[in-house]
Amino acid sequence: MSRASVYTRQPLRLSTRRSKLAVVQTEGIWDSLQRLLPSGTFEIEALHTLGDKDKSTALYDFGQKSLWTADLEEKLTLGQLDVVVHCLRDMPTSIPDSCDL
């Protein structure tokens, strides 16, 4: 089976934070994938992460570095998403063993 045929049956689920910058970056990845695999189907799911939801807690009080990515990584690990697009600037210095950078 060719690599291209893998993505024609099920949509490849791309996810990111719901911020404007994150969505624009993800749309760029979507465009690149469409060019590489024109017969493929791709979906973008933009989510609110912990860092987006809690507007009252100071960032230094969260106690975790992955407040922008933890929700996305969890869904990726559970198989609810196929790819997470995130700005490397916001990535923690360590990621779960089940995820690749």
C-alpha cells in the first residue's frame, strides 16, 4: 500500500490551539499536505487548551510547562487526533514518550 493511499480512506485529523496564529500555522500544514497528497482528506480541529480556558490564574501559578499543549498531547496519545501542530516556541522542554517532535 502506498503512503498516499493511507490518507484517502480516513481523514487525517490535524489539531491545534484555537488561537489565530496556531490556526494559521495549521492551515499552512493542511495546504502542504493537500499538495503532497491531493486525494487525501484532512480535517482541522482547533481546541481550547488549559492555558486558553483559565484567564484568571497567573501563568507562573499553573505549575506546569505544558499548559498550552497537554490537552492536545492527551488526545493525540488516545488516538483522538493524528497530528498536533504547535509553535515550537511554546513547547515544553520535554514531551511524553509517546509523542515525537
